[in-house]
Amino acid sequence: MRKMEFAVGCVVECLRRQGRVFTVRSYCLEGSFYRVVYVDGIGLCWRELVGQVKCKEDLLSFLEFSGFNSVDEWWEKIVSFCGNREKWLYKVCKYKNSA
């Protein structure tokens, strides 16, 4: 099991309140070894690769469970973390017995 970090408060708060969150990372992890993760303050979670993000419009249908108020706000934060590297969208869900 791996640890998954969330440096943006509104993202981890969405996971805490909604039980799931969509998050973008600069790495692509596939395979069952990478699916169970531990998130500080949340506990065990399930991570699922959704797909590659090419532009901010790719995120429109995921905004509700991102923790952000707009796609522009979300995209700005993604670019600050990922820069010009590839961007990958993940769905992260709390296990029912987590905090």
C-alpha cells in the first residue's frame, strides 16, 4: 500500500465530506498494486485511474467532486503542480470503514 498526499486543503476536504474526489497528478499508475492508498486524516482509500487530461475542458464533468469552485481555478492549481508534464486524472474514494 502506498501513501497519497494532498497538498491542497479543498481537495482533501472534498474527499472527507463527499467520500470521493477527482485529482490530477503528473504520473500514470496502473495495476492493482497502486489502487489501495493511505491518505493522512482520511485513512484507507481506493484510487482509480480515469485517464489522461489534455486540456482543462476535459475536467468539466468532474468539477463537482474536485473541491474547486471552477475549472479555471482547478486548472491553475494543476499547472502549478504539474507544469508542462502529462496530466492524469484519478478518482479517489474512502473505504467505508475509514475515518
